[in-house]
Amino acid sequence: MHPMKHPRNVAILGIGFVSIGVLYALGAVPLGYDIEWAGVTMLGALGVAISIMAYVLIAGSSRD
């Protein structure tokens, strides 16, 4: 059995981390914090990396 019906749905994983980074960047100033651009960049990179990794693992899994 394939773990996901559509491997393209792994983009949801990446979108989750990227959206957390965007919310962090947009919410820091109104809450009185300084924006840590390194953190925003790392959350974006983490989202992309997790999406690619999950797609490769799911696409390479057996379909029995």
C-alpha cells in the first residue's frame, strides 16, 4: 500500500514550515520583537528540504 495517494501532497509539509516563517516575520514587529532573518530563512529552507525529502521517500517506496 502506498503511504500517500498522491505524492504531490507532501508540499503541505513544506508549506507548513514556510507559513510559520512568514507568520514569524509578520508577527514579530507588532509584538515588539526584532525580526531574526536567519530564523525566517532557515524555516523556509527547512520547508523546502522536508518537501523534497518526503517526496523522494514516498516516490521511492514500494507500491504493494
